[in-house]
Amino acid sequence: MTDPLHSHFFAHLFRMKLINRWPLMRNVNTENVAEHSHQVAMVAHMLAVVGQQLFGRDIDPERIAALALYHDASEVITGDLPTPVKYFNPQIAVEYKKIEAIAEHRLLALLPKELQHIYQNFLLSTAYSEEEKLLVKAADHLCAYVKTIEEISAGNHEFTIAKRRLEKILVTYPQPEVKYFLDTFTASFALSLDEISQDEPL
């Protein structure tokens, strides 16, 4: 039982930086879950802003950003299971979802009881609406796509097939803000610092 005066919640969360993503692939630049979550939160927030401001959708960008920030928090308990393993077959995917749910509740239980009713809205995937899940997942896929662009641009062709797979996934999203983000922001990730620092777009 956790002492209410001494919660291990943030001690766990700060270990997200120790969990590397893409563990089965050779990386030019290693990516950890903490930086990934930060990037997904920024992208998800932008998707929600674009959806709200340009397409008239009823979305709360601040809530979406918070959900995205915590979307992989349970991995401080489960670790990051590589996608080819996680989705190797439907049974593994279903069982892993059960493990994730247990980890989410375990993480929530580390908080003082008087705060748990607030944080359950961010830590438990069951608290997300279907629209929120889809938007956070879209941001997750966009960040993974950006990672493939960066790795390939650095000469690492290990990510070529992953890039093609993600392109096929991203075009299936019905939300116009996903296409807007792809068209507006992703091409720059293939450029050098000098190129993106120029005053005029290329």
C-alpha cells in the first residue's frame, strides 16, 4: 500500500525516458517514450486546434494534449512491446490490451486517493471517447511517420518499410486535420537545419 504522503507516481513517470522505442530496429537516433509522448502531445494539440479552427469540429485541444501526454504512461510498467510483436496475431493484441489496462490501474493507484478521480480521466484508456482515441492515435502515427522520415534522411533504410506502412495507415484517417498536418508540416522533416532555417520556404 502506498503511503499517501509518499507517492511513487512521478518517480515511475520520470522513468519513461529510460524506455527506448523501436527496440528491434537499428536507429541513427534513439527515441525514448518520454520524448515520444511530448511530441505526440504537441501534434495531437495541433490536430485538435486545426480541427476546431479550420473544420468547425467540437474538440478541446487542451484535453487532447493531456491525453496524448499520458497515452503511453503505462509503459513504465509494461515496457514498450514492439509493434510486430504486439500485433503479430489478434490474440496477442487482445491479451496485451488486458495487460495495458492492468498497468493503467496500477499506475493510477500510486496517486493519493484524493487525486485519482481527476487522473483516471487521463491514465485510463476507457476514459477516452472514440473520437479522442482516434485523434491521439493519429498523432501517434504521425510522430512515428516523422521518425521514419528522419531515419531515412539520415541514411538509415531500416525504416523504409515502416514508412510505407504508416503512409497507408495515415491516408485511412477520415479527419481532415490529419491530411492538413501531413500536407503542411511533414515535408520539412526531410530537410537539413540550413534548409529549414531559410527565410523563404523551399
